[in-house]
Amino acid sequence: MVFLTQILGYAPKPLRKFLRRGFMDSLRLHVKGGTGGMGLPRYGGKGGSGGDVYVVGKEKYSLPEVSGKCKKHRISAGSGSDSSAKGILGKSGQHAVIDVPSGVTVYDENGILLGEVNKPGDQLIVAKGGLGGCPETGFSGQRGQAHTIILDLKLIADVALVGFPNAGKSTLLRAISYAKPKVAEYPFTTVRPHIGTITYQDLRQITVADLPGLIEGAHMNVGMGHKFLKHVERTKLLLLVADIQGFQLSPRHNYRNCLETIVLLNKELELYKPDLLRRSALLVINKMDTKDADSIYKDIKSTLRQFPDFVSQCHEEIRPEKIIRFSHILPVAIAQKNPEEITNIKTHIRQALDVFEQEKEVSEQEVLKNKLKETLQREMRLHVPALV
Ligand SMILES: Nc1nc2c(ncn2[C@@H]2O[C@H](COP(=O)(O)OP(=O)(O)OP(=O)(O)O)[C@@H](O)[C@H]2O)c(=O)[nH]1
Ligand SMILES: [Mg+2]
């Protein structure tokens, strides 16, 4: 039968392996704090309190591993032991620990934020154990908190590669790091985020996330939608990659030239979260080795320098309100693997991140200064004798 279907050619094609593997960046778990032990009224004994459920950051860990470890996706902490004549104070129940990768935000089932785990060792209580029985509870142990939590993973990388499909994001990541995301001439080759690390000569390391391509209408769930843009939220620098030849998904879709693709990326980022546009950004114009690339670039170069003016003249359908600011625009042909070009990209990434860190430091110092000033003023008002 199998043989026949293969000959006739109507056997369903199995999904490509990398599509089957999928990418897990969200996981639901039911967590339950332990029940408190019974108190002993005769001796005023107190039952042990129930254990809590913790979420703890662990290095080199992934959500599929969490899922595999938490059977049936239910985790309960131990109950407190009862108070008895031999042990007036019952023992506390054992805490339950759920190891999670760094970059996990925990929400309850109503979408209320419970906290974040940003680095290995970070701890968060997600379900509290119940009180042990005591006079206030009528000597009966209380039930622990029980609810569903959602672990939402946002990758933590320094730089995010954002662009239309086929622009050459994965080719760029392969060129600047040892990561090996798949590269092919069809759109949506990358179906899940990949992280690569650039290692500089002085051993400084910068992480770069290659994300699946965005397309026009991603906010309406076209293509891969905005699903992967959440991974941009924790990056410090946006690296937009645009094909000098523009993009057309298929003959049924509009052709968008290079400038339009940049405006559309700007718009999609804005529709996802306008705050993203305040972030430092670099623009890589790729495939400068293709036909007429130099003359196209010559034509758009001055427009790119006055990008805000150009955007203000765009059709309102594609025009964003907030405009992205590029600190540098780099025309390149990444596939040519020109060492000078690649070093130049790496240097610009590093410089842009240094500027980001400096600005962050300055703004943090400002916040501290203001806080100090406020505290001093408050103290002065309290302690300096007032004139009567
Ligand atoms: N001519 C030329 N082709 C390039 C260049 N860079 C990438 N390509 C080709 O463009 C195609 C798409 O490259 P990818 O790196 O897979 O593009 P991507 O942006 O990761 O695409 P998605 O994963 O689909 O979003 C591949 O066939 C690459 O070989 C370049 O500088 N010049
Ligand atoms: Mg790709």
C-alpha cells in the first residue's frame, strides 16, 4: 500500500523536519502550594505551613525541557505536617522548584504579571503554601494557592535582525557569528529565532537574534505575524536588513521597492509596540552585488538620509507616525563574504551598543540624582526649624 501511494504520488508529504520541531516560547503550568498541617487544640500546637512553588532561573535551559520535566504540567508543593503531642510545631511542607530558562516572564491565567526571571538564580514564588492550623484558623490547615501560570519566554540578545523574508538576515548571522541558521532563496526559510554570538578580538561577546521574516500586514497575522516580535523587546539594538531590489512575496502580492520595505518595517514595528522605535537602530542594505544595485542605491541614498521627510510623503496606508532613526546605513553584499565589509558591520554593531550603554548609564545617573535631590529636600523640610 505504502509502495503504491508512493508510485501514484498522492502520499501526503511529511512536514520538513525543522518545521516539525517548532519553537516553544510559551508554556502553561498548573501550580499548587502545599496545604498547611492541622494544629492541635489541646496543646495549642501549630501545624506546619504548606510548601511554596518557586520558579528559578537556570543556565542553558529551554522551555521544552521544562515541559518534559513537569509531568502533566502540574506541580504541587508538599503539605505541612500536623501538630502532634510529640511535635507541637508541625514541620513545613517541601517547596517545589520549577527550573526555567532566563528571559521568562510569568503571568497568571488572567494575564496579570507575576514577575520576571532574567538571569540564572532569579527566584519567584508562583504559588504560596497554606498556613498551618493555629488558633486563628480554628486549628485547621489552610489550602495552598492553586492556579494556572503562563511562562512566556522572550529571548535575551543584544541585537535583533529584523527584515522582510529573503533579505539576507540569516546570511548575515552566519557571516558574523558561528551560528548556522538555514539560508535559502525562498521566503520564510527561518521559522524560529536563532541566536548567534559575535566574538571580537578582545573577547567581547555580543549576541544577535535572527528572527523569522516580517511582511506587510504582519500585525493582521499575515505571514508569521507579529508572533516573533516579542523577542525584539529585550534587545538593545535593532538591525534592519533590506534587499536593495525590494520584495514581492508572490505575483499576487504588491511589489515593494527597497525604500518601501524599510517604511513598512517601521510601520510593523510601530503597530507592534511604538516604544521599539526609540531604540538605537542600524540599517543594512543588502545584495549590493545584484543587477543595477549601485544605481538604485545612488538614487535612494539622499532619500535615506532624509528618511523622515520621505516617510511624511508616503501613502497613509503604509505611513508610520513614529519614525525609526538609523545611526548608520551600510550598503553591503553579505553573500560575497568580503572580510572588510563583515568587520565593518561588526564594528558598527559594537559602537552602537557602546553608545546605548553610555546613554543608559547617563539616564540611570540622572534618575539617581533626582531621587537623591528629592530625598534631601524631604529631609530638609522635616528637620530644618521653620520660621514662625
Ligand atoms: N546576490 C546576493 N544574494 C544574497 C545576499 N545575501 C543573501 N543572499 C541570498 O538571499 C537568499 C535569502 O537569504 P536568507 O539569509 O535566507 O534570507 P532571510 O532574510 O534569512 O530570509 P527568511 O529566513 O526567509 O526571512 C538566499 O538565497 C541567499 O543566498 C547577497 O549579498 N547577495
Ligand atoms: Mg532566515
